[in-house]
Amino acid sequence: MERRGRIKALQDKMGEAGLYGVLLFYSRDIFYYTGTAQPSYLAVLPGDHRLFVRSGVDFALNDVFIDVEKVKEERRLENIRREFFPDCREGTKIATETDVLTVEQWLQFKKAFPGCEFADISPLVLEQRMAKEAGEVDCMRKACEAVHKGHEAVLANLREGITELELSAIVENAHRLAGHEGVFFMRQPDFFMSRGPISSGSNLFKMSGVVYTVTGVGLSASVPAGPSRKKINRGDLIMVDIPTHVEGYHADQTRTYCLGKADMAVHAMYNDLRAIADFLIREIRAGMRCDEIYRLALAKAEELGRSGQFQSFGSGKRGRLIGHGIGLELNEPPIPSEYDRSEIAENYVIALDIHMMDEALGVVKLEDMILIKKGGNEILTKSPRELFEVGC
């Protein structure tokens, strides 16, 4: 019943925003509101909605949780306008996901809806998606179980001489066998990365601009993030941050390993990193702003004497975010960071993503998914949260 109310909640927001109608096309939003990811347009009016499936209508009819009477096959925008938006005219305000709309699609929309004014519906959609329903959390738990299988694969296979690429392939295989669907989604054009960051030894200090975290260097300049063909040597620190996607929802977890015995100073740095994470998990509560959470993290790092290492990218550079929302997309609002002033609410899921860099010691990283709950937050990720020494 929760998910059947999603379109009604969107319709209520439409009224507040003064919108005549909404036309969605992005697969993650279509999936959220209807239950199918078949290529479609979801047309919504304040008192009605219709799913126009461009192709794969037989699949869609089996997938959807909306009434099947609201589903039909249609690919032409002009026909959708005539059938569902007959009253739209010069200046009519229709909203769509302009943040992921290409220029070519924009021209098609303008041609099919002459004279209409197009607004961006994505902020309202993303705001609605931030609070997770129980069924969504259940899917994320499954994704976390798949991530944990990858962690177990690291413990079973990490050895001297294995390459980052070989280790990554073993982890990815374990994820796939556990139900990972093989892709992850990021709501931005031209995003590229490997199946996920993995890095070791000296590569830990080489951070690409592709994402704002420890990235790995990749196999070539074409995709400069992820595993390389570097062999892992005894004494190397290894960071594995490969996400999963199960039944539409993501899991994101990072664990740090050492091949052999880690230096006591590395253990001390990692213990302080975990202390910051534990502090945040205890302190984050509904009503806090994202920038307040970021400042709490900086203050705790300063208290522990780790200001120079916490979220460091080297050469005086520091990351300005400490995590991200997660759900239908791997990274989605809210963003605990220096610049996000939005408030956290109950049933949000946040991936706390923090690291420390010391040029003499190495890089350690810890990332867990946290469900914000009244009476105490819950860690959804399953793998133990220690610094793992393998093959001592």
C-alpha cells in the first residue's frame, strides 16, 4: 500500500507547485512510481495518471504495481499530448526531469507540446524518494548481503602477487552470484567508472577527479578510476569500495585490508577513523542539517588530533563531503557536506563515507549505510568494521 500512494503524494506536490501536469521519462523515477523500468513515459495530472510504454509493454504489465488499466503502449509524444494533456496550451506549465534531459529530447518535448513551459520536477521527486519505505529498506538489506559476499571473497582470496584487477573480478563475481544485477545508477550525464573503486599501496594516494573519494587509477586514461594491473605486495593497504544493486536498490560499503601485519600507527589512524564514524552514527538524528553533520565530523577529527589526515586528498586538499544518500541511485540526496543545508529526516538512508590519508602511513577508509531511526540509528551494512589483516 505504501508504494501505491507514491503517485498521489506526487500529485499533492504538483498542486502546491502550480503545475498543470508532469511527464516523467527517467527509468529510476518510472520504476519508483510504477514498478517497471521498461522504456516509458509516466504522465500525471492532479487527478489522473497514465503509463505510456514505448516498448516492452508485456513486461511492463507483469511488473507494475499500479492498475494495469493505467498502462498502454505508445511511443509518440504527440499522441500522448493529444490523449492525456488535451487542455495544454500556450504557457501551460508541465514539469519533467530537466536535470537528465538531453537537448535532443528537449527539442522533441518542445515540438510535441508547442507553447508549453517546462519546469524541473526532479527536486520534488528526489525529496519524495529520500524517506525510504519498509520494502525499500528490505531491498537495500539484500544489496548489503551481496556486498558482504564480496568482503568474504577478499578474505578468502587476497594474497601476495594478485593484481587489483584480479581481486576486483573475484569480488564482482561474488556480488553477481549473490544477486547483484551488474550495474549501478548515478543521476548525471556522462558519468563513467569501473564496477567500483579498488586501490592498493601507492595507488591509494592517486585520486582521480571522477568521484570525490579514494578512486584507484583504473586500467587506462579512458576510465581513470577502479582497479589497475598493479600487483598487491605484502604490507600493502588495500581499499575495496565496489557497490551492488539488487531489485532496484543499492548498497555501498568500503572496507580496508592489509596484506600481512599493519603498522601500529596505521591501526591507530584507523581506530580514530572508526571513532569518528561511530560518533556520527550515534549523533545524527532527524532535524539535523547536512552541514551540521559535516562540522560535527571535523570537530571530532580535531579532537582526536586528525584534522590534517581526515578527508585529505593530499597537497592540502580536503574533501568537503562525508557521505551521500543512497537508494534507487548510488548517490542521491541528501549529501552530508559543507554546502548542503537540507535537513535529515527519519527513514533516510545515508552512506557515511570517510577516510584518512597520511603520506607516511597510507590511506584507510570506512563506509557504511545508516538508516536514520527514532531511538537509535541502524547500520545496514553487514561486514565487520575493523582493519583486516590478511595472511599474517
